[in-house]
Amino acid sequence: MSITSEQVKFFEDHGYLTRLDVHDTSEAAVVREAFDKLELWEGRDECIIGLHGRHIDRRFIWELATNAKTLDCIAALMGPDIIVLSTHFFCKYPQTTDKFVAWHQDVTYWGLEPPDALTAWYAVDDSDVENGCMRVIPGSHRQGILPHGKSDRSGNLLSINQEIEADVDDGQAVDLVLKAGQISIHHGHLIHGSNPNHSERRRCGLAISYCPPHVKPVRANSLDRVWPAVLARGQDPFHHFGDWKLKFTN
Ligand SMILES: O=C(O)CCC(=O)C(=O)O
């Protein structure tokens, strides 16, 4: 699967694409089973937002990050040389009505120069309005990076409780409803967030962030960790991110 020139244009104008099919139902079930096993091993608390960069040690996460259909879409938007910058699960459990993701732009605290990155969000579970799917403000990536402060609501799942300072008009938001096995893709400057899970179902997704190799980490990111960045496709003549080796334990 790649995307059409109309979809590329839509992405340029609106900053996102959604409902892109990566896996059919049975392939998505295999991924869900792999995540369920990881969840049993790590515990639910860790799964909420603690699973960062696990493409280095879990084969199924690396395979998700480097899925050929996903990379074809990323290549159409970003060019042929693609680095997996990081992977991060966002898992909201049933009726966790205090957990949400505040409006933010991804690259704000990523310390990248230039701040060029994209994120594919892979739905491990069906993701809809009731269980707190991602929401985006179309076209907001064209405003540049806006000032962020701290959220005054408790339960923000973001690493340093960041939130865009200015009021964001919820009325402009589009819900990215996905079936398990589909992805959405959002621009690193797009305003997005998500509401709490009011359902009896889990809502788990894997955010996979990509950048081209000319991008350089110049400041600490919000987690104060180096990026577990690995070349997924093409060439990296720059080696800005060091030399990460995959070490699968499972
Ligand atoms: O999973 C969510 O609700 C938010 C994810 C997110 O902020 C991201 O992928 O950048």
C-alpha cells in the first residue's frame, strides 16, 4: 500500500491521514496477542505510557515499526530515507476516566533540528470516540510550533504534563476512529490529543515516530533520554543518532 497524490496533498493541507489499512483482522489479532503477552509481563501500570523504545528488544514492535505498507506511506510523505526515532504505546484502560492526552504538538520537546518528524499511530485495539481515540485539529501544523505550558487538569499522559497554552477550539477537532490494524499518520507540528476512555474496552495504540536522517538531536528530549533511533529504510549518511543494535529477547 502506498498513498495517492491526493492523499499526499490532503496531508500537506490538513496535517494527517487516517484509516490506512496495514493489517487485516487476523494479522491484527496476532499483534494484539503479542501486546497482551507483553502486558502480562510488564503489568498494566507500565503499559499505560511506560513502554518506550521497545522496538529494540521486542520483535513484534520492530516489525510494526518497519511494516512495508506503513513505510511506503511514510516514504511518500517524507522521502526514501527513514529513521524510526522511537516507539511508544499509549494504553488507556476501561473506564479510566481520569486519563487523557492534552492538546500538544509532538516535536515541541523533542530537541530535533530541524524539527521534522512524523508519527504513525497503529491501532492495537479498535479506537473510537467512546474509548478515547486520537483527535486532531486539521491544518494546525501550518501555524508553526506554539508555546506549551503545563496542563492544569490531572491525568495528562504526556511526559512532562505539557499542553498548548492557547485555547484550542474543540469544535474544530476531528476524531481519528480506527479499526485494529489500521494506522493514522500525523505531522510533527499538528495539534492533537485524546479524551478519556469511558468504555468497557481497552484502547491501546503504538505511536511510531519517524524522521529523515538529516535531522539532528541537539537538545535533551522531554524524557531526558537519547533516542533509540534505527534506520528502517534507505541510507543514513549522517549517523546523528549513534549506532543502536536490535537485541530481541522475544
Ligand atoms: O494515544 C493517544 O491518545 C495520543 C498519542 C499521541 O499523542 C501521539 O501519538 O503523538
